[in-house]
Amino acid sequence: MGKMIYRTIVTYGIIVLLFRMMGKREIGELSLLDIVIFIMMAEIAVFAIEDPDRKIRDATVPMIVLVIIQRLTAIISLKSKRFREWFEGKPSIIVTAGKIDEHEMKKQRYNFDDLTQQLRENGTKSIQDVEYAILEPSGKLSIFEKTPTVSAGFVYTLIMDGDIQRDNLEEINKSEAWLRQELIKKGYDDLEQISFCSIDDNNQWYIDIKNERL
């Protein structure tokens, strides 16, 4: 037991030291390489702690190699924009001038649930309040709101990714027939052409068409 405690403390100290060498970055800003290295270090640390017959250096050497790889790629990324874009990815514009780019969302494996969640986390009520939204390589969504914002009160999503949100219709005491009739009034005869639709407490509508040319 004492040997395991000793190995745990030593391994912990080594990992902290190596992480300090890798530089300071927020969790949300970690690159793909950083995440892979952290996972591999965690696995190596487990082996080092659980196998008392193996020497500490058997775990330390691979960890140092991983840090060297991370430092080298960081240096190359600073000097080469092409390498940085290939290795870490490029920002993707998800919303342009208030219009959703479904093609880019599919390309990035990014769905409407992800979009609405990150809007809420940013304090943005509705997509109709967004001028531009950029999905960063880290997965964070950078949001630039319209000034002033358009929506007022609570915003209800009525159609998401082409599917009618019946629970939200019930929330505002409306039926699917009412929704279809209102959309026809606005010139949308086919619900299948709509990727996203919402309404706020002031009856302000936001409607986005599938694969609309931006």
C-alpha cells in the first residue's frame, strides 16, 4: 500500500510538471492533439501506479516524449498557418447575416441542438438575434448579435431540422394545423423546406429555409 501511495504522489508530481511545460490553455481551447496527449498520459499514469513491478521511468519517458511532440507541433503551428489549419482545423461560419448554413453544419457534424444549446449558454434568446455565429476549432461558438436584438420575451422553437416540435406547440396552446396555416400565410406551403422556425412572446417569427443560398 505504501509503495502505491508513493508511486501515486511521484506520478502526480511528474504529470503536473509536464503539464506546466505544455503551457497554459483553457479546457475549452484544447486542441485535438492536447486532448489525445492528456488521454495517453492518463493511461500511462494508471499503468505506472497499478503495476508496482515497473519502474517509474518506464512511464516517465513516454510522457516526456509526448510533451516533446506537443511542443514541436505548437512551434510548427506558430510558424505555419497551413499546418495549423490542417492540424487544428479552421473556424466554420454557421450563421451568416442571420441565415443558417445547414451544409456547413452537416460538414462539421454540428446539429440544431448543439446550436440552440450554445446560444442559450451565451445568453442569446434566438437565432434571429444572431448576425454571425462562428464555430471555432475548439468547438466553442463565437456569437455576434444584431444590435438591437429582435426577439422579445421567451422564444419557442416550432420546427427544428425540419421536424415539428409538438411539445412547444402545446406550450403555446397551438396545433400543428395552426402552424401550417400561419406558415402558408407567410408564403411557406411546404414545411419540409423549413429547417428552423421559432416564435417569441411578441409574435415575432424566425424562419430559415433548408440549404438557402447565402
